[in-house]
Amino acid sequence: MKKMMNFLQDENGQGMVEYGLIIGLIAIVVVAALLALGPKIRDMFNDVTEKIPAATTPAS
């Protein structure tokens, strides 16, 4: 019984679980931000692409 109580009170590894939860939360925030801002970023790059003249190759 004492071994079982020591096992349940052991807090080794608890920090790793907390870090894992924090990383998971950050990943969720990044995905949500990309989903929300993705179309705006795409449109911004398309506008820049349209404004830059196409490179022409010199005639041989």
C-alpha cells in the first residue's frame, strides 16, 4: 500500500506534461491564426505578384 501511495504522489514528469500542454496550446493558436489570416496573406502576395513585372528572357 505504501508503494502505491508513493507512486501516486510522485511528481516526476509533471513538468514535461505541462510543457506538452503549453506546446499543444501554442499549436492550436497558430493554426487558428493561419486559418483566420490565411486568405488575407494570400491576397497580399497575389497583389505584390501582379505589381511586379514579369521577367523577360533576352532573345538569342
